[in-house]
Amino acid sequence: MISELQMKDIIAMETGERLGQIADLDIDVDNGKVVAIVITLKGKMMGLFGKDEEAVIPWDQIINIGTDVILVKKPFALPPQSTNKIE
């Protein structure tokens, strides 16, 4: 399942910004549910100490998972200047 999700672009529904792609899932092991997705942000080279910039998007902010993209609401915090608009 995660390999299929990792191939999809994460898009902010309100602005059309391409945020990145899924790097990991945050799973509540007690109940087996996904609570958030961790994304590697597009448009960033390597961050501090050569690590990619990441953002955590709570599962309840995901609007739709389509064949090519995942639409999300954007009330979560992103590092400054980390998004790219789709043109």
C-alpha cells in the first residue's frame, strides 16, 4: 500500500501547490490506523545536515486519494518557502 501512495504527488486543495510525496506513514500501533502521512517536500535541496525537509499531514486533512494525486487541506505547518505551484 505505501509503495502505491509514495508515487502520488501531494497537492494542497486550496492553492494547487505541489507539496511533495509520501516518505512515511505515522501509524497508531494500538488500533492499527494511519494517523498521519510524512511527506518529503518538493523544491528543496537537502536541508540541515543533508536531510530532506519533511512535513507531517494529519490523516483527517486528506480530502481525496486519486490515481495520481492526494488532495489535502493545508492548515498544517510547512517550513518556509517549501512549496511549488503547479503551472
